[in-house]
Amino acid sequence: MPTVTTSTTIDAPIDVVLTVAQDNAKFPEFMDDVLSVDIVEKDGGRVVSDWVGVITSFGIKVRWQQEDVWDLDARTCEFQQLKGDYDKMVGVWKFSQEGEKTLFESELDYEYVVPGLGALVKKVVHGIVVKNMESVLEAIKNRAEEQK
């Protein structure tokens, strides 16, 4: 199963970054490839939401239901797809204070099987997933830096 690891340093306090990252219902406001996020269930640090994203290079929509489990003491969010278009999607976000800045790290394990398609298509899909994760981190970074 492929793993995508990305990180960015954000010029904003960790509390601001966590507030932006936790409010996934607002992601469509500042993430071009997220069309909608609808909260299905919320119980403390656990959030279940329905997502619709778009892979602009192919013009296709991707749908999934995701569970996020936030541990604000540890400054982490573990997430997984409950159902949807991916065969498997699980990951973790980690946040740490670095002076006056915040380090935001993301790790995603995913599986997206397209029957009958070879290694080249898997490479293209991996490139899309990497680009998407980088875009998510960059969007959260920009939003948090605007709000600091």
C-alpha cells in the first residue's frame, strides 16, 4: 500500500492551525479540489463526515465518508475512510510548536485499485495523491497565516 508523507511549517501559533484544521466543513471555502464536506456525526473529538472531491486533471468526482479522531493533548488527528471510492485510506496529522511557528506533518496510506490498469496508471494516481496532500497542507497553511 503506498504511503504519502508531507509536511509544512506554518507561520502561525499552533492553536490557530488546529482550529483551521479541525473545521473541515469549511474546507470547500479555501480548497479548490474539495467540493463539499458534510458533518454526519460529531462526538467530542470524533467527527464523521461525507466528502466530495474532484480530480481536476481527469474531471472526475471522488466520494468517501471519513472518520477523524482528534487528540488535542497529543495534537494529532487520526483519520480513515469508512466507505467510499478508495479501497483503503488511513492516516494521521501531527502538529508541533516550533518557536512561534507550527510544524504540520501528514502521513497517508491509501489503496486505489483500478482493475486491469498497470504500473503506469498506479504511478499517475500516486502523483495525484501526493499533489492533493501537498495542496491540503498548503491551503491550511495559507488560511492559518491569514487568521493569526
